[in-house]
Amino acid sequence: MSTYLIRRLSYMILILLAASFLIFSLYALTPGDFISGNIKLTPERKAELREIYGLSKPLMERYLTWMGNALHGDFGYSLAQQKPVLTIFNEYIWNSFLLAVVSTFLTWFIAVVIGVIAAYKQYSWFDTIVMLVIFGAMSIPSFFIGLFLIKIFAVDFHWLPPGGMTTTGSNATGWAYALEVIRHMTLPVAVMTLLGLGSLTRYFRSNMIDVLKQDYIRTARAKGLTERKVLFTHALRNALLPAITLVGFELPALFGGSLIIESIFNWPGIGQLYMKSFGLRDYPLLMGFTMFLAVLTVIGTLLSDILYRVADPRVKL
Amino acid sequence: MKKRTTVSASISILLAGTLLLSACSDNSGNGNSAANSGGATGSTNTAVNAGADNAGGASTDGAAGAIQAADLSKLPAAAKQRTDTIIVGLTDPSGAFTPYFQQSGYDGNVSSLLYTPLVLVNDKAEPIPGLAEKWEASEDGRTYTFHLRQGLKFSDGSPLTAEDVAFTWTILNDKSYDGDSQVNTLGIKGSDAYKEGKAASIEGIKIADPQTISVTLEKANAAALTTLGGDVLSKAYYGKDYKQGDTGYMKSLSTTPVGTGPYKLVKFTPGQEVRFAANENYYGDKPKTPNFIYKTSEGDTWQYLETGEVDYASFSATQENIDKLKSLGFVNIVPYTPSTYGYLQVNLEHEALKDKKVRQALTYGLDRQSIYVDAAQGAGSIANIPSSPISWAYTEEGINPYKYDLDKAKSLLDEAGWKEGAGGIREKDGKKLTIHYLGSKSKNTDIFIAVAKENYQALGVEFQPEIFADFNSLVSKVEGGDYDLVSFSTPMLTDPSDGLMQFVDGEVKGYSNPKFTELYKKGLETTDIEQRKAIYKEIYQLLNDELPVIFTSYKKSVYAYNARIENLAVSPFYGLAASLPQWSLKDVQ
Amino acid sequence: MSLAKGELAGPGKAGAKAKAAAKSSLWSDSLRRLLKNKLAVFGFAVVVFMFAVCFLGPLFSPYADNKINMALMNKAPSAKHWLGNDALGRDVLTRVLQAGRISLTVGLASMVLSVLLGGLLGIIAGYYRGVADQIIMRVADLLLTIPSLPLLFIAGALLSEWKVPPDYRMYIVMIMLAIVGWPGLARMVRGQILSLREREFMQATTVLGLRSRRKLFNHLFPNLVPLLIVIATLNIGGAILSESVLSFFGLGVTPPTPTWGNMIDAANNMIDFEKRPWLWIPPGLSIFVTVVAINIFGDGLRDVLDPKKGR
């Protein structure tokens, strides 16, 4: 196991290095740069500014400069916001994380419950309705669901706030603050959960159906175990095992932010910040964020692979 | 599932773009304006810009056309309870609140409340006193002298003197200055030497006494008054660590501004709100409403206005928007026209387009009424000169409106030698008449392409549209020169000469008309408004005939505000900032 | 029978012959079972109906030229225009059908491509292990870290540079998306194979001395089919929606060509949403119906092809 780990870790480093260069080049080659978007500048001033920002240097030189700084922990200043990239992350990323963590938990929980029940009662009314609703949630564009919910719950009924993370102008602290955030979080989390339920529920249901057809379940039943014991102790555990590997993939998603949700609900998250920064070609911010996600992704896949082994000891790594 | 993180993640990312960019452009009615898509216009030299939150600068057409709230009892509870605070939505302030050193127009909105310029302008762009109570220009128009008011203080209580003004002008000429202020393009005497490090100060700036300062330019420039008359930075606060050649330290001061405006910064929560309180050291009348908040809000602000979370919002002046606003009952609706114009940039280096007749034919042959007025449900009007309709220089005398006239367009093309050829497309010397159009993705671009395709087909021109993913990609392609027509709109224009900049600073390649250049210079040589009006009239008539670019449209917008606010006015050039201190809250119970 | 049909075949030549006989009846048997599943048949019928209506429908419409008519701007459904008119006065019904042509083609094509690519690579990695596995998985890791946004923009710029006619660009970009999107699929397939290959029935095939190719196609693959079907059917909805995203970024069709995605996108604002449902309900409903139908059909197919089904 340890040789496997060492080997994987060294691959990881190689991959990250290659990825950093690839990603840097991609952003640098994207048409337009930070200066071209500003229509108020004359062509000479544009040239001057490119000099000041170092954008006129060759790609390799820019990459090596960035890499050198990054290895020292200096990810530079955002071109648009004039603040250190890491500071900006800190300000936005935890908001996204909050939404992601809660909705992921809810998604998994609900998906397991519904998927298992639907599999158990396969072909029943419950199963059919559940599947239809799932498909529906998957094929409706998310901004519609968002707009729809806002219209109903916020505008028409005034039950929930229409957006933002806290009530404007409030000075709440401690519990009052937490409650405010929870109120504001309800709709975004609801939409995120609805959207994510679809595929996960199907996956669990499919696994559960397979497991329930297995011989050892028959044996368990034949042994006279209660149905509940059969379901939860034997079937569920085996059905869930393959899904454990999905956990590794949730890692980058937890910090990646959700652009659509954040935009609709005005949630101060990293997702919509990324989109804006991309439009502006704010390279330091883009590089910092993408590399951060890259690291999480690579760790995530390693985690997945290790969990495969944990889930099914027959698997040879 | 895993797909979520790869294909679906990219899908969601891209889908989000849909919402973001289209919502942005819908709100202002013109997705091509750089003030909206992408969000970075940079601050203007008059220290403020992008007035009302989404569009570029605004002008009230007086009270004419204003619709009063019908039924104030419909006011949402959230708004009623807010008796000492006004909340306005702002798309995306990022925290860079130091004027001249910010990149985004929204940050400019914030600093417009925190700072007051030396010279303000009224709704017609005529200069009026700000921090400076009077000023003179020398005979030859090259030297300006400003007289500051007595007893001016910064928000931290320290006094404001001519030293601070000198410091501001000096640091803007520093070689490491990376903002987009125009002060360093004015050609102040000695600024080149300072930039290159050969001098330790700028020769042309002279301090006569703590209240008086004068600056000498190399060449006369009437527009310089408002450029020089921008915000003033405190030397003690912003100049403490200043060493010639290095302005990097300014970044660390961007979230803790010290200014001279009616409000001071209380708290900034990134992505959520910017909180202000009345500035007790403000030189003018104390603001009537003690608290003000800019709430970060993207895209559609309808839900915020409807629930009372926000007191003021601006919308495109479509009939439907107006109807919906009326139905709310508790908002006053005021129409305004932003100080900007839309145009099609023409590639004058292509053979076919060098001919004036072809450009005119393309204008006659384009149904601008359908595209910019009808399809926009009345939220626009047609432009024929490089000026916004609210400017003091605007005129329609002697201007050809180029009404849609297919026959006239056809005959012009015939005259120019383009005869109908195979497949209905005109040809000349074996070459087909094709127009390669570039647009950036937005609802308006879609409309333009759909209508233009039909119009030009009838005219015998092959129309080849191309859409680019965002504004930046579009500009990059234009810089490469591979286009015939591109849709653009100007940034906010203050002085009439601003609207002509693109013909002079090298952006529009291939247009050189000595008569125009001469007139342009003349227009800047005098500060007498009547004289300048006549000069600009000539220029407009000239450009209207020559069409170095094809003028397209003006936007029309409305702003709607909670009727419990009184004395509300919006300046075309400063947005809310100029009149905000006057806004008071009516008692509504 | 305690052993499900596909899990283990008989040994040797005699077994092969019997197997061949079993195989042909396996397929026709499956077909019969499929036809019995009314829901699946219904799903299939709906999909065929969508295709037919979208490709043939506009041929009968008098509005197929998409001519602009400002007088009819945003009109509600009427006798002449069954689904009303859009923002430029064009007939919504005709446009929805025309849009279907592109959305359906693109959705199906990209799904097929990614499933093929991801499935194949996943199988190779999972089955052959060793160097192939390492290479494929490490490349997959690398691809997962690449942000798609700049990639798409660069693609758009290059396509513009090379003067590719705008109508073909979308297809090229979909191919690109499939090429960049296979890692996720490959990982899932590989994961499934990793556990499958250790099962007793696979060990049995080794003991029986079957060649790799036999093992792969006749034994491993059928057990993989349920997973592949689930992936494929789930993917379709995403693929159809991703086409709209591409159009949004100018990498899709140019106006006035309609797609379901860009029709929905055009109605994406509070006012159209509230007041003009005929603008977004037809395309939205079309996507919904198509995705559901395909998924129902896929489910039925999966049930039938699942070797573990004892029935």
C-alpha cells in the first residue's frame, strides 16, 4: 500500500506541474486580455499598461514568474480588485463551501432514502412517480427552477428573502446572524439539492435493484431474518459501497462554487467570482483558483481509488 | 455523479454564463455596452461614472414624463421600517475604493459617494463649483488656476489644501501609474520629465498659497478643466509611503478610503454590501439621510424592488417594464437617457468600405427603427451624430436622419459601381459585396443579426455574421482587423469632444479628413460654450455625411424608486452621488 | 436456475455451439421481453415521434423561412400561430420543431461519442491494468483539472480564425467536449470493471482458459451494459442542455437558427417568464419529454439486458 501511495503521490506532483503549465497557457491564449476589455483607453495607453503588468512578455517567462512566486505561496494580486488573490479567496470561498456542504449532505441523504425505497418497491406507483420527478428535475434548466422558487416564496408569499446571504444593513451577531444566514440559504440549497438528486437517486436505485437480486439476499431471507435486517444490514451496505468512491469527486465540487445558483440568488460565492474574473481575464485570480481546484481534483481521485479498495477488498490496486 | 464534476460542471459553468451575461444586458437594454457586459469600464476622469447602477450615466429629462406612485400604501413592510437608511442595488463593487486606482465602474459608484471633485458638472455637462469655488483659464488657454473653498477637511478631520491637489496630479503622472485617468494625457508641462524620473516634481504645477493652485499645459485643451478637476487624494494619507516610480502600495489602502464626500465608509462586506454613514467633515449640507447602503445585486433586480429590499433600481424603458413598475404602485418612475451613443465600427481599410456611397447605402439599407426602437419596445431611439441627446452640443440641424429607404440604398450602390450579380449578390471587378459582421453574444445582437440579414439580402449584400463569446474575445478579434462591421457603444461621455475621441486617438483607422482634424482642434481651443456649439455643429454635420462609423442608437431607461424618498434626482454624470445628500425619507405609516 | 443467464457460459466447443444457439434466442428473447414492457415501448415511441415531428414537421409549415414580422411581436397563441409568436414575430411552433432537429442530433451524437470514448478507455484501463491503466488514468486526471471555459473560447477563436462556416462549428465543439469529458465516464466504467473482474465468474473464465477477447465481450461486457445504459440515458439530458450553453457562447448556431436551448435562453428574464409562457414552455417541455422518454426506454432496455435478471 505504501509503495502504491508513494507512486501515486509522485505522479500527482508531475501531473500538477504539467497541469499548471497547460492551464496557464490556456488562460494566456484565450483571446483578449485584461487590457483589451477597457474601451476607454487609447491604443498607446493600452500598450503602456501591458508593459506595466508584464502582459507583453513571452508566455514561458510569464509562466515561470508565476510559478516561482506560487511556490513561495505568493499568488499575486488580482488585477481587477487590487487585492491579494488569497485574501479574496478567503472572502468568497467559505460562502460557497457552506452551500455545497449542506446541499451535498442533503442530496446524498435523500437520494439514498428515495433510491432504496424505490428499488425495493420497483415498478410500484411510488417508483414510477419518483423516477418521473427525478427526470423532470434533471431536464429543466436550473435558472428556471431558481426564478420560479424566488417568485413564489419571496415575491408572492414573502416567506423567504429573495437573495443575498444576509439581510442588508443588519448588525446581527452570533445566533441571530446564524439564523439570518440559514433563512437566506434555504432557497439556494433547495435548488442545488433538487438538481443533484436526479443522477444520484438513479444510481442508488440501480445499485439497490442489482443487490436485491443477488443470492445472498435470498439466503438472508431464507434464513428467516426480518425484512428490515435484510434491507439495512445486508442490502444497503452492499449497494452503497460502490458509491463511496463518488465521495472523492465531491471534494473539488465542495469548493468549486455553483455559478448559476450564486448568480440567481446573489450569493457571494467563488463561482460567480470566477465567471466575472474570466470575463475580465483577471489572470492571477483565475490561475490561483483553477490550480486550487486542480489540487483538490487530484487528491479526490486518489481518495476515490483508495476507497475502492476499502469498499471491495477483492480489488487489487 | 462524477459527470457532475466534469461535463456537468463545465455545463453549469457555461450555463451560468447564460444567466449572468444575459441578465446583465437585459437590464440595461444594450448588451454591447462595455459598461455592462464584463463589468470593467474603469473610472472616468471626472471621478465618477456609470451613474445609475447598470447603465452608463443617466440624465433626468427634468420631471417631464415622470410617473408618480399611485398608491403608497402598497409599500412593503421592509421598506416602511427603514426610517434612516436608503438601500440601492449595485452590481458588483469589489473593494477598490480609491479613485483613479480602480478598475471597475462599480467601484467608481462607491467612491463617487466618498469623494467630491474640484469641479462638478451639471446635467448638461457644464462645469459648476465643487471643492473649488472658482477657477480661471489664462488668455492662451494653457494655464488653469483653481481657488479652493475655505476650511475644507478630509473625512478624518485633516485639512485639504493645494498641496493635496498637487500631490494628486503628480502621482497620476507617475510612470508606474496603471489606472485609466486621463490626467496623464493632458500634457502638463514637465510631466514627461517626471515620468521618466528626470525631475523630482512637475514643473507646470505651481502652488500660490494653500487655497490656490495653477497648472500649465503644453497645449490648450478645453476639456482639461473637468479632467484636472477630479477627486483629490490626501497627501498625508495616500502620499505617506509614496516614492517616485512606485505606486504599488496604493493597493493596500483601497478598502480604507479617506475622502471628501457626503458619506464615509463604514463597512464593506465583499459580495454583499457597502455601508456608508454621513460624513461630519463634509463641506456642504449634512446629508438628510444618515445611512446609505449599496447592496450587491446581479441581474434582475425586480425581486428586490418588489419586496422592498432595495429603494431604487434602473431598468430599460420598455413599455412592459414601465407597465410592471406602475402596477407596483409604490414607486415613482423617471425616464432618463444615458450619456452615450451606439455605433457600428466600420473597417475603413477594406476596399468596398472606403467609398462613402457604400457606407451611406449600408445605413439607408438598414432598418434601424425596427432593430433599436420597435424590437426594444420603445427603449431606444435612433442616433445619427456622435453625441448623446442630453449634451449641450446636441443638434439635429442639417443632420440627415438616414431613414430606412431600400431604393435609395440600391441606387447608391449602383452609382458606386456595385451591380447585381449571380445569386442576387452585388459584384464589382469580380469581387462580391460581403459584409463580415462581428457581435458579442447578447439578445440585442441576435435581433440585429436577424433583421440585418433580411435587410441586406434585399439589398444584394452578403451578410456574414459571427458571434463571439464575450466582449474581450470580440475586441481581440477587432484588434486583428478581420471584420467589416462591429457593434459598439461608447463609454460615458462628458465633454462633446469625448464622443469624437475615437476618430482622433487612433482607434478608428483609415479616417483622415483634414477639415475634421482642424475643427476638432478648434473645438478644444476655446472654453466659450456658444462658440464651441457652433464648431461642434459643423463637425456633426460633416461626420453625419461622411459616416466614418455608422451611428445606430441611443438607449432609453427609467429609474424607479420607492416613493417614500423625496428630493431624489439623478445626474447623468455622477449618478446618485450629486444629489444623494438631499434625499430625505418621508414618514409613511 | 440459480445462476443468471449471462454470468457463465458452458465450457469448450460443445458449449460454444450451445451458446451460439442460446445467444440468438437471447437477443430475440430480449426483444420479446422488451416489447412486453409497455412503458419502455411507450418511451421509444415518444422518441421516434419527436424525431419524426422535428425533421418532417417544418416541411409542412408556411412559416419555415423564419421571416421577421414586427407587427406580430410577442403575440399569444392564436388560430394562425398555434404556439404564438416570439420577440421578432416569428412562429414559435415552427421554430420549436426546427430547433429539435439540432438539439436532438447534437444531444444524441455527443452522448454516443462520450459513452463510446469513456467506455472504451475505461474498459481497457480496468481490464488490462498495468501500464495502459496508469497512462489512461493519469491522462484522465490531467484532463479533469483543465478548465473548460478557456478551452471553449480558444476553440471559438481558432474556428473563427480558420474561417470554419458557423454552422459546422457547433459539431466540432461538441466533439471537443466529448473528448475532454471522457475522464468521468472512464473512471466509473473502470471502477465497475475492477470489481467485476475479481468475481467468481471471471475467475472461472480464467480457469476455463478463455481468451481475453472472449472474456471481455461475452462475459464482462454484458455485465457492464446496465451501467452503460444508465450513464448514457443520464447523459442525454445534459448533452441537450449543453448545446444551449454552447450557443450562448457563440460556439453554437448563429441566429436566426433556433435550438431548444437558445429559445429558452431568450426567454430568460422575469417578464417573459411571468407573462409569456408560450416562449419557454414549448422548448422546455420538448427537452423534458425527450429526456424522460429516453430514460424510460433506457430503463426498460437495461432491465431486459441485465444478465443478473433471474426472470
